[in-house]
Amino acid sequence: MINIYRSAIMAFNMTQSQFAALSKLISMRAGAAREAARLHFVDGLSVPDAARDAGCSYRSAWQAVQRAKVGMELVRNACYIDTKRNGTSQ
């Protein structure tokens, strides 16, 4: 049986430099919530564990993680190139 929750965490695994770039792009302020998001995405901790380790509330950590996910989706959409658009490749 596949652990969906663990798979979801691993799907967002990123490097420290990728997280730093994403944080800058979405203007994420330095602090405990940002550290919790980093622990979640870079180190693979669950949101509750990341919140505890970073010293912030679960709610703050969850909101930072959600904001980062929205930012990642915006980056993916902005970088998507449709090579089949209008029948031409670019």
C-alpha cells in the first residue's frame, strides 16, 4: 500500500537554493514560519514536525507551506512552454 501523505511530501522535495529562490520570488519574510516551510520542503519533515522544530504554531507553518505551494504552481505555469501551440515549435 502506498502512503499518499509521504508521497506528497516527497513530491515537493527541493534543494536549499531552490527554496531560497522560491522564498525570494514570493517575498516570504524571514522567521519561524519560513524556517518551518524550509524544513518541510528541503528536509522532508511533516508540517507539524517542521512547526515544532522551527518554534512556530502549526497554523503559521501550514500557511507558509500553502503559500509556497501556490508560488511553485505559479512558477510552473509561468515557465510552461506549449510546443504544440499554433502548430509550431519554439
